[in-house]
Amino acid sequence: MKSLRFLVPLAIFLGLVVFLGAGLKLDPKEVPSPLIGKPAPTFALTRLDNVGQTIRREDLLGKVWMLNVWASWCVACREEHPLLVEFARKKLLPIYGLNYKDERSAGLRWLANLGNPYDASLFDQDGRVGIDWGVYGVPETFIIDREGFIRFKQIGPLTPDVIRTQIEPLVRRLNG
């Protein structure tokens, strides 16, 4: 009876070790988004560069487009940015930025210094729209189809491999 008393906690501990060990092998960038296949959340935000112009989700219906969530304070965004500028030159789809929890002047300065790959960048100072989109942190990138459904989400910086093997084929298919 005494040995059984020690086996139960040991079994629970070993079960937790196996469970946690399996979790450590998972890639946090592969967290499936519950929004994939669902309508993109609605929004109405002013442009970063023009307080007088508002862009809404409805304005983007009818075209395949990318939403890239970024901030001037984000180190990973700085790493991703040259690749995004290069990708924008291909003109495969309109790219919209979502300047997330940032200061307007800092975002404008960042784009002026590093280049602007965006057709427009939306200003989400308080992060509410980002929360609606399920943003965990920046950068994050979404591909939205013509009907306004989210078809892809990348958590973390884009890489040449992700663009070549996932985004470009998806955009061609959605535009085809």
C-alpha cells in the first residue's frame, strides 16, 4: 500500500514530462488561426499618412490582398522589411500595412527611412483592430481573398521560403 502511494504522483509527474516535452517540439509559428477560412474582421481605420482618409474592409472586397501587421518598435519587423519591399516590387497583389500600437510620427519616419512597400498603411494606435484579427504580436501577415475571407496567416517575419512556397502559389491560385 505504501509503494502505491508513491507510484501515483510519479505516474502523474512522468505524464506531465511527456506532455510538456511534446509541446516543446511544436513550432509556435505554426499556431493555426481560427480565422482561416472565415470572413476577415471588419475595420475602419485612417491611413497612417493621411488622417482624413479612412479605409474599410469593404473597400478591399473584390481583390486578393495582403495585410502585414508591423510597428516601428518591432525588431523582427525591421528584419522582415527589406523582403517585404522586394516582394512588393513584384506587384502580385496590393499590400496593406497595419501599423500596430505605434506612434504615427514614428511609423511615418520608419517608412521614410526603410522604404514603403504598402499601397496604404492603416493606423491602429490602440491595437483594437489587431486584437480583432487575432494578432499575437508583430509582425504577422494575412492573405485575404476577393470575397473577404482569410486564406493564410504567418506569425512572425516572412521568409523567402514562405513567400516562394506558400504565399506566391496561393495568390496565383486565388487570382486564377
